[in-house]
Amino acid sequence: MKKFIAILAIAGSLAACNNAADNSAENAKDSIDSASSEVKDRLDSTTENRMDAIDSNAEAKKDMVDSLNKGK
């Protein structure tokens, strides 16, 4: 009985989502929005990783200068 209800629910969902012609402009806009969001997220991630690398490199160089100054 549960399988039968699940199959009916899936079939009903598929039948209800068959309005592709009416929503083509909306789907295109959603697609563009999601693509731009993905690119923005990737760019933010790349920028954050590079900033972390620069900060880490700067800290390492500061530590090296400090260790050289302590040796004098």
C-alpha cells in the first residue's frame, strides 16, 4: 500500500510539473540567477583563499624577521 501511494505521489508530481512552455522565461531567469550565484560564490571562495595565503605568507615573513632580530 505504501508503494502504491508513493507511486501516485510521484506520478502526481510529474503531471503537475508539466507546464514547461508557460514558465520558460521564468526558468531561464532562474537558471541565470543560479549560474551567477555559483560564479560569485566561486569567486568569493578563491578570493578568500588567496587572502588567507597572503596573510599566512606575511606572518611567516614577520616571524622570520623577528627571529633574525632576536639573534642580534
